Amino acid sequence: MPSTSSPTTRPSRTRTRAGVSLLAVAATVLVPAAPAAAAPDGPVAATVTAPLVRFLPDWITTVEGAIVANSTVLVDYDPARLPTCRAQYAGGDAWSINVEYRVDGGTVQRQPVTQLDSNRKQAKVLASVPLAADAHEVELWFVSGDRAGCREYDSRYGANYRFPVAR
């Protein structure tokens, strides 16, 4: 997944300081955030300015923050929502899940919400969906596929997940 880092952010590392949540570290890498400030006696804290849309395993969807034009939306998708397509090959996962999206009915684009880790197992990752300055609505759906040709969708039964974009 391409990252949009600014001069004030650093690439993610496998080690993190105690007390910094993985989500905060990932969000700092994916979107420009306010510069991190160190507390006098504590770890570095990051301020996440991008809205986060979560698709939880119990079929609940939450939005944290305001989805506004000319910004980026982070998508946190739980792979347990699409459990069927799970082919294996040579001891590793041979499947993936992507978010497909379009803004204002435009061109369909895709970002991964899972990627292979060092053990060749799929791990959840945040997707970053950019919104143009004139955006009014972002539409999301999820597609799981595997090496055996299995396809599975999470699309609110074809209606897709639609979110208004504030201006």
C-alpha cells in the first residue's frame, strides 16, 4: 500500500515504544499528522487527524472523526467478516481481501486491507482512501479472493457502504 508520508513522519518499524498503540503508529505512517510530542515522563503520543471507518467482525460499522473533502479516510476491516475464501499454498495463505471504492460514482479503485506478513499469513492493514476537494460521497465494498478462484463480497447485499463527505 502506498504511503503518504510527510517530512514529519517516519516509516513504520517492527519495534514500537511501550504505550504507543499500533493504530496510532499506522495512522501516523499513512497520513500526515500533527507532529508527535513527547510527554515529560511518558512515551511519544501521536495525534491522528484522519477519520477512521471500522468494519467490525460482528457486522457493526463505526466512523471515528468527520469524513471531509480534500482529506484521507482510513479503513479498518476485520477479515473475519469474509471467512470463506481461505486457500493455502505451500504452507502460506493464498488469499487476500481488498476494499474497492469510488468517490461520487467515479472510477472504481482498490486498496488491500490484508497483506502477507513474514510468516506468509494474511494480516490486517489499514487502507487509505483519498477524497478530492469536491467529493460528496464515498462508496466502499470488500472483495475476498483466493488462489482456487473463490470470491466473496461484503457489500451490504449489493447496496455498498456509503458515507457522505462534508465540505
